[in-house]
Amino acid sequence: MDIARMPEFEHWEDKLQLKQSVLNERLYLQGLKDGMQLANAFAAPSLLSD
């Protein structure tokens, strides 16, 4: 019995790959958002340095 050739395993593997890709996309977008906020904070004039 080859578990890698079972349809249930293939379906589970496809769902896992989809979940991982969604998670990676969310992490990427969150990192992009955080990076933009950081760049904006460095580019904006500081109110504390006045």
C-alpha cells in the first residue's frame, strides 16, 4: 500500500499546500506593510527633535 498514491492523501496534500501558500502571502503582506510604516517613520520629520 503506497500512501502517496491514495486520493485522500493527495487531497490532504493539496489542502496543506494551499494553506501554506495563503499563510506565506499573509506574512509577506504584513512584512510589506510593516516595512512601509518603518520607512515612513524614518522619512517623516520627528516631533521629538524640535
